[in-house]
Amino acid sequence: MKTKLDYYRIFYETARYRSFSTAAGRLYISQSAISQCIHQLEDDLNVQLFVRTRKGVSLTNEGKILFLKVENAINSIEQAESQLERLRHLESGELRIAAGDTITTHFLLKYLEDFHATYPDIRIEMANSYSSQMLTLVKEGKADLAFVNMPMEDEELVFEPCLEINDVFVCGPDFETKASYSWEEVAGLPLILIEKNASSRHFLEKNFNEKNISLNPQIEVAVHDLLIRFASIHLGISCVIEQFANEELEKGIIKRIPLDPPLPKRSIGCAYLKNAPLSYAAKAFLDLIKQQG
């Protein structure tokens, strides 16, 4: 492009109002500056764009051709500016979240409800998979945020802890429990565990393996709520996230197996790209979690 974009804006305003003086007033520059820019544009394009009349100026045929193209370009730019402004004020856009069923149901749901009530024009998209695959969605630009069980590591991502959680073993209300159980004793009970691909299972097995203790569950399930349900009907001893089973524990539907020492605490965290800015919607959602958490 051999002509400055500013010249086209000056040409556009002059052509719209058929007046150098009106264009000068709208653009807050002098009329002589308008005239100079138009002459420079005509020199650059080697055409005459305007002819003077008693009522001001009018476009030549060449000027009319240029005006149609410039008008389309300026309208597109203004539409883009308006769209960006709406995004900035969270009046449009999308929030793309990757999270498993358990984290969505027991942790994210209340925040999603509040976010949607505050920003009803933001479209929310949810993707569901295992933690490692959810991180891939973020790295591929298919999700803004991934909520995963920590600890997790990836050089391309930032991980922010959002909620501290405890893993506890639970049984049905009629199961006779002792004052405390060693890790070896718990491993010998009829266990019900989350499936092997789950990060919660990896965390559990890592800690038991460090003590040279193997876990051999009798039942494996894909959903955290089934761990609670199966334990409550005495199918075995489940390992659940205490914060996600508080209601059942308080009602006595299940009860804790006292493990000594207890499993270490961990966190649910949010992962996002390290070297890319968060969208306005994603940043607002994270801020909501921090404020309410």
C-alpha cells in the first residue's frame, strides 16, 4: 500500500459530507490539511477524486469507485471495533471450559450458574475428558481453561490452585470401623476405586506405591458419585473426595474409615496457556472463582 490509511479516512469523510470544511470539523484538523491530504492521495493514485461545485465537492467516477471500497473497509473496521468493545464489556464472546463430570458437578456448577446470570450473552462451551486430554485442548486452543486434579505439570501451561481437597476412604453406615487403620489394612479391604485413567486414581496409587503397597480394587467405576453410592449400600470401601461427599457424610449415608496417617492434601486447579492472554470471559470466570472461593 503506497498511501497512508489516514488519507483514506479523510477521503471518506470528505466524500460523505461533500465538504472539506465539514470533514475538517469531524476529524478535528484544519481545512487546509484536508485539502493537502486529498491532493496527496490523488497524486499517489494518479487520478482526480473530487470536482468542486457551488455546494462543495462531488466525486468523480474514479472517486465513486474508490469510495465504495473505502466505505466497505471502514465499515468493517468499525464493526470489528464495536465487537471488540462488546467483548471487553462481556456483552458477547464465549467461555470454553474443559473439565470432568465430577469437578463440573461438585465444583464448577455454582460458578457457571453465577457467571451466566451475570453475563448472559457469553456463550459457554464445555468439553469433558481425562485431565491429560483436557490439557491438550488448552494447548491446541480448543479450550480457554481446563480444571483438573493437581498436581499436574506442563511447561506450556500455568496451573492455579482453586480448591484444596482431601481424599478419604468411606464405608456404609453399618460397617463396623476401628479407631484407625494403617495403609496396609485399608489396602486389604474390599476396595471400590475410580477407574485407572482418572488422575485421582493416579494420585492414590502413587502414594500407596511409595509405601510399597499395592491396591487391587474389587470394583472400578467411572463416576465419583457411584463411589459414594456403592459404599453406602455396603458393596465395599470407596476412596472419595471429602469436599464432594460432605452432604452424605453429614447425613450418615456413608462414614469415614480413619486412615493413619491420612492421605496428603491436594488441589483442584485451573490450567491455561502461559504465553497467551486469557480472553475477557475466561479472566472474568477465574476472577469469580477467586472472589467467591
